[in-house]
Amino acid sequence: MSTSEGAIAVAHPNIALVKYWGKRDEHLVLPCADSLSLTLDVFPTTTEVRLHPHATRDYVTVDGVLARGETPRRITAFLDLVRDRAGRTERALVATRNTVPTGAGLASSASGFAALALAASHAYDLPLEPAVLSRLARRGSGSAARSIFGGFVVWHAGAPDAPDPDLASYAEPVTDARVDLAMVVVLVETGPKPVSSREAMRRTVATSPRFHDWLAATRGDLQAMRAALAGGDLAAVGAIAESNALGMHKTMENAVPPVRYLTDASRLVLDSVRRMRHAGTQAWATMDAGPNVKVLCAGDDAEHVAYELRELSDRPTVVGRSGPGATLRTGARR
Ligand code: DP6
């Protein structure tokens, strides 16, 4: 919904098949390498931005509770960008609802800032075309650049020597993918993560001796992933995604001090996935900045894979499939 004083937007998380892990510019949120993801159809974030002309600061609620600390600070910094561009000064009430546990490595910042970018740009009368919106969402959280779009999405790092590096870094849909990929989310733990992905990424870039090898590997993975998607090669998509994720975790585990998001419970799920694969089921794992495991498989196999994983791990599972890009909610009444 969009009116002159408010707008509501919905966005979904995306899970990277080739990960973004490392910034070359913290302020502009410019990544060191391209990344590629699938936007899911589960765990949407709904965000309302309503202008509040008489307020002297922004107010943020998350799932109905007034937020304090880092979250409202990041949201105000983001709204300042929108206000600057729109030439407006009014403060806002931001009400956001996640259906995914916040901060548990299930990409709530991606869906969160994608929904916020869309709702805020409309609330401040600054409707933006998708690539511009993607650049804006990137400033909130890098991976949010990808959640502006549905399905498979590539986020271009942009050439470091581009005349305007900010302009060069945005996401866009991958239009030639021929793979029906599902992701079974195994909810290992849903508490907030011990260290934010922002801090963990910073630490990895600054201290991990593996970081340069990681970048070289991820650049190769991106090319191979694009070819596998275009060629309809599910087995290659799964294998590249799993090795890319393991490489990212190994790289951060070598940071000083080490960053460890995977728990014993995550590793048990990884073992189950390997066992399933040896028994003939096409399934591969990927993990982000948290202990939860996302299991990649063919769309037709998803229910069966989810059932097996539930039996093997005794954890809840949720089947995610290719989902839509960020949308304004229309027809809502306050
Ligand atoms: C592991 O986008 O949350 O999920 O840009 O600092 O907000 P910031 O980081 P964020 O990092 C996501 C990292 C990842 C991999 C990925 O989604 O590509």
C-alpha cells in the first residue's frame, strides 16, 4: 500500500548459492566479489513506514516491540539516505514483522532492508526503478540488494575502478536459469547469532589468511554456477553451492579470533545430507551466518527430503521454493 504519508512493503529472504562474504567499502556496502542467490517464497518480512511530521526521531518496532540499540540506529541511517534523496526531513514510524527468527542466519536483514527500501521510498514519494532500489537496499544490508528481485538473482560487485562504484553495484535477475531448485530449511537453532555478519565479515577480511584464496574461489564458483543454472545441471548447482558455503565457513573459522556459526547440531545435519546423497538422494547443504542449514534439492524431491531430514535430525523443517521480489502491499486498510 502506498499513500502520501505511508507505505507497506513485503520482501522475502534470499539464500546465496555463491556467497557474499567480504566488503571492499564499508560505508557504501560494496562487496569484494559478485554473488548469486535464490529468493525464497517463505519467511516474508512486512514493513510499514509511516511519516510522523511532529516526531523528533524515528520509532521502530520489530514484531510489535519497540526496538532499541543497533536496529533503530541502522534503520535511521538508512532512512536518512532516503530523506536526503527525497529532500524531505520528516521522521517516521517503522513497523516491521518477520516470520523468520531475527538474527539467526536466515537472512532477516535481506528481507528486512529490501522491504524497508521499497516502503520508505514510496512513503517519501521517491518511487525508484528496481535496479536503483537494489542499490539503495544494498546500503542497508548487502544481501538485501538481491531480495528486491525474485528467483535467481546475481549481485554485481561492480568494477573497483568504475567512475561511480555505487552505481556499478546492484543486483538483477538471472534470466536464463533452467533449474527447479527447492531449499529445505532445517531449523537447528533460532536464537540470535553470537556475532553479527557485519562484524564477522570485517574480521574475516582483516585477519583470515584464507581470505584471498576465498575470493579467487568464489569468483570461479560464480562463473561455474551461472553455467550450471543455464545448463539445467542441478548436480553441479548443488555441488558448487555446498563447496562455496563450506569454503566461506572455513575462511571465517581462520579469522582471529575465529568466527564459528556452525554448531555440533549443524554438523549432524551436514552428515545427514551426505548420507542421503550417498544413498542416492540429490541433496546439498548451504549455511550462512548462523547454525541453520538449508538443503538444496530438486523441486519434485522437496517434500521427501524435508521428511527425511525431519526424521534424521529431529528438527523442524520448512520447504522453500523460488519466491517473488519485493512488492508493495496494495488494498490494505489501516
Ligand atoms: C552469509 O548482507 O547480512 O548471508 O552487508 O554487513 O549487512 P551486511 O551483511 P549481510 O551478509 C550476508 C552474508 C551471508 C552470505 C550471503 O547472503 O551472500
